[in-house]
Amino acid sequence: MIKPEIKDNSIAIPSHQEFLPDVDVYIEGILRGYGADESVIADVAISVSELVINAIAHGNRAVRETPVTVTIDKVDGAVTITVTDQGQGFDPDDIDDPIADENLLRQVGRGIFIVRSLMDKVDIRAKENGTTVTITKAIS
Amino acid sequence: MKLSDREQGGIVILEPRGKIMGGPDATLLHDTLYGFIQQGKTRVVIDLGRIEWMNSTGLGILVQSYTTLKNSDGQLKLARVTNKIESLLTITKLVTIFESYDTVEDAVGSFQ
């Protein structure tokens, strides 16, 4: 994969952070179309960026050609977004607590914590051929 | 993210604009800050008033900047923190680390 591909309700990007803005523009545009307010849009955009960064770095091990796929749907006043990579998943309970005093000055390790704080639901499903994280946020 | 900078009374004021989400953002802010440190300019205010949002990468950049300046006997202070960033700093307890001021003038004045 060389560049982002948009199809139906999804965007797939190569595994490189230079494509984070492509995902952001896509997701925010759809959320505005759904009528979400700007604060919710920001919360969702932040969360999606966290998951995409993790998918690139950890799921796909930054192998550029391996895609990260983001899908978005709205059902009954809530938006559901999935971020899928080709990795073998992770246990969020294995991540050090970023708000423990000894971890406060770490540069990394806050992504999933922030997603869980901002979103209504977070679900992580790991399969043999990839991992999908699903987040849900009420927008009306 | 775009970044401009200026100096006032010996204090460096960094003015990022847009979103801080990762990739080139991290390098730009880091390299700019290091350039000032190498010049011996270690009292820095980051004006966050034009930042729409940042993610954990952005917070990590702030933490790295804070630590780097502190290790160089300097200080980092934040100004014009928006509600969205304030909530992230609170969620992550980083609000206990950073000094924040409502205006850039107040932040600059706090160094006196």
C-alpha cells in the first residue's frame, strides 16, 4: 500500500505517522456530517489518533506496506469506530498505570488510558490475523 | 502543526498552531526547543491558545520539554491552555506537573 484508500465508510492507510492527518480529516468530516459537536469531535479524533498510532507502531511494527484500516458507523445516536491492524493484540491491563506517581514524567504510555477516559466503550479483539479495537461515543 | 517563536525579556515563547498528533510534529517542537537550549535560552513559555487538540504524543512532547529544560536548569510554563487540553492534563494528572497561566504575559511575568 502506497497511499490512503477510502472506500465506503472506511479509510486504510500505510503504516506511517505521516498519514495521521488523512485519517483525522476523514473522521472529523464524517462526524461533522453526523452533526456531532466540536468537543465530541475532538474527543473522538484524539482517540482515533491514539489507536492508529498504536496500530502502526505495535500492531504492524511500522511496516509501511501493512495497512491500518479505520471504519466509522453511526447507530442510534452513537458513533462506532474500529481500528484494525495485522498484529496479535495486546492486554491493556499489562500497560503501566500512567497516572502512578512514578510514571508521570514518562513520555509514552498514555494512549489507551486517554481513549478509555474519553470514549463510552472500548473493546479490543485479537485474532490470528489481526487486532481490532472498537470505540463507541454518543454524539446526540 | 505549525510553529512560530519569539522572545520577550529573555523568555522564549513558542507558539504552535493546529493539532499535535504525532509524526513530524514531535520532531519540529523538539528540534526548535533544543536549538534554544543550545543557545543557553532555557526559560520557555508554550502558548497553547491556538492548539485545537493534542493526543498523548503531544503530551509526551510537553513532558519531554519540561524534563529537558529542568535538566538544563531551566523552566517550562504553559499559557492559554484551552479547555480541551486542560481536561487532558487533568485526566493524565499532568496538571500537577505544569504551571499554567491564563495569558502569555502572566506566564512571562512569573519568571521575574
